[in-house]
Amino acid sequence: MDLYFSPLACSMATRIAFYEADAAARFVEVDPKIKRTRDGADYYAINPLGLVPAIRTDDGEVMTENAAILQYVADCFPGADLAPTSGMGRARLQQWLCFIGTELHKGLFMPLLDPKAPEAGKTYTQDKGASRLAYLDRYLAGRDYLLDRFSVADAYLFTVLNWSTATGVDLARWPAVKDYYTRMRQRPSIAKALAEERALYVQQQARHKAA
Amino acid sequence: MDLYFSPLACSMATRIAFYEADAAARFVEVDPKIKRTRDGADYYAINPLGLVPAIRTDDGEVMTENAAILQYVADCFPGADLAPTSGMGRARLQQWLCFIGTELHKGLFMPLLDPKAPEAGKTYTQDKGASRLAYLDRYLAGRDYLLDRFSVADAYLFTVLNWSTATGVDLARWPAVKDYYTRMRQRPSIAKALAEERALYVQQQARHKAA
């Protein structure tokens, strides 16, 4: 399977899932600024929206959208137990994937990360996002994971919380969230993904500066 | 099952799903301004985020987040065939639910609908949203539905496109999207849900004015 990713973008959640499953994958880096892969191919030809992640399955099908990709990858490697397979467990997984995707990723962090987003909107975004993080904080208090064990929802939540420093969102205001983030960062699959993508991010920034 | 809804909000997609399945449900109206049900109960006690939809299942479990609820309801009524049950079909359903939820609902329409969102951000939001609607337009050209038959993703897409008039998003710029919206509006389940929720919306606005 191919994973189209950009360093430290939300595609890192899928890399974490691959590492959790100890599964082979080809990682294809996309420059988010010029929308090209490292070998110069036009990424819009893969995903017309220009967004990562996308995967190309072993059958050659391209799939987009994080919540769908994470569930697909989890289902490909059932031995890794990265997602409940059915019933209320699966429904709760989808609830968290949707919450992270809509309230945190798109609602809070994306407007703060996007350099084209107007400054005037940022206070509004942070205030609204604070209520979402407070909700998450109450939920995570006394829990190790979003579900009863590690799942792709944790891979996604860690990945978006990892944007807090760059966006000035101080997780210390929500102690259970901060504690969760700190614990997750030590998980081997996450530590490995983070170290690798940080190094790639530094290289990407250097290329942008040189261009 | 109970559906907590506000008239014409994204919870309408779940009402449409119930009508498609010809399934009984109790519809509990929530005032989005005061976050109370019509009989005065505190809605934050149901969903601490104050957002609709929420459902209370027949087992008494409360579930939130539209993409999760729509899949749960579809799975409760398999005879209505509102969602592929597995494999790539289900993955594509999740892809569309995620696209609608993140790119259209949260990315485009929510900042335009929210009276607290700053005016300065609205041009940015509309420009970004236009690229998403252009992508959808290319996809829908020559298709009847998002998947190969009507699914809960169509119920959700219709519901968010229905906010276009109130937000000044002129669907005529994307003819296949406009045509899809017009066709869907004539579908019996949707026509019934829309007529009922419009009437409830008018009553809600009258109550707000009188308060």
C-alpha cells in the first residue's frame, strides 16, 4: 500500500497505524506548498483536493479522507486490533474520529495553521476550540485511551494535539489532555513516526527556504 | 430510538434516514440558542458540547457526531440499504461522510452560519469552499448519488447543501451540484423531512423573536 503524506500533517496518524501493525507500506512524501511528490509528480492527479493523506491500495484504488483511511488500514491488519470491528465499539470509534476531524482538526487547528486564514478569526477559533478541549479533558481524565485500548482514533488525536505548540494552544490548560499527549508521545510507534517526520519536516522547511 | 434535533440543522440527515427506513423514532427538538429541549430539559446533560444530533439508542446509550450516528442508524435498518455493510463500499461511504463533515459542513457552511464568526473570515471561507464544491461538481456530473445508490451520505450532503441559500453560496456556479440538490429535494423522504423541519424552524424563529 502507498501512503501519500506530508511531514507532521494529519497523514502521520496513518503512518502510526502502519507501525502499530508492523506492516510494510511505501511512504510517498508530498510537498504541501507546491503539491508535488518528492520525485516531481503532480499530487493533484492523485487527490484533486491536494490534501494528504491519500492511500493507494494494493488493488490500485485511491482513497482519501483521514477517518476513512484509518478505518481501512485498521481493517487490513486485524491482528493489530486497531479498531473494534462492529457494533457499538465501532460506532464509538467513528464518533471519536468524527469529533477529532470536525471539532479539533478542521474547527480548531486548521484555521490556526493556515497562513491564508485571516488573523481576525483566530480569537474566535481559539475560544470555540477551548470548549472542545475542555470536553476532551473531562473525558480523558482517568482513561488511558479514547476507547478501552489503543486505536486509530488515538493515532489521529495524538497527531492533531501535536500541532498545539505551533499554534499557540497551551495544552497545560487541560491537564488530562496534556498527560495523554505526553504518554502517547512515548509509545514506540508514535515516537518513531514523530522522530522521522520531524526530520523530514526540517528538510522540507530547508527546501522551501532555499527555493 | 430518540433523535435530538434542531430544525434544518445537520440532524435533518438522520430524520431523512429514519424516513427512508420507514422506522419509528422519537424526535426531540432542541433550541440551539438556549440549548434546551422543548420541554425545558438541559441539553448539555445529553451532549456536553450542546451540538445536535445526538441519539439515544434503545439500549439507552447516547451517541453523538453525525457520521457515527448516520452509520449506526443505517446499520439498525439493513432492509433500507442505506449504507454498504463492508469492504470498499463502506470505505467510500466513510470517505464521503468525512468529506461532507470536514470540508463542507465545518469548513464552508459552519463559519458562514455562525453569527459569532468574524466577518473578516467569510471571504477566505467562501474561496476555500468554492474549490470543494468544484471538486464535488466534477464528481457528481453524470451520477445520481454519491455511491451507486441512495445512502446516508446523500442524506447528509442534501442537508448541508440546503444551507446554501441562507449563507449566500450560489449553487448555480456548480451545475451538477445544483441539479443533484434539486433532484434530492424531490425525493419523498427528503421532501417530507424538509417540509416538517421548515415549519418547525419558522415556529422556532417566532419564539426567539417573542423572547
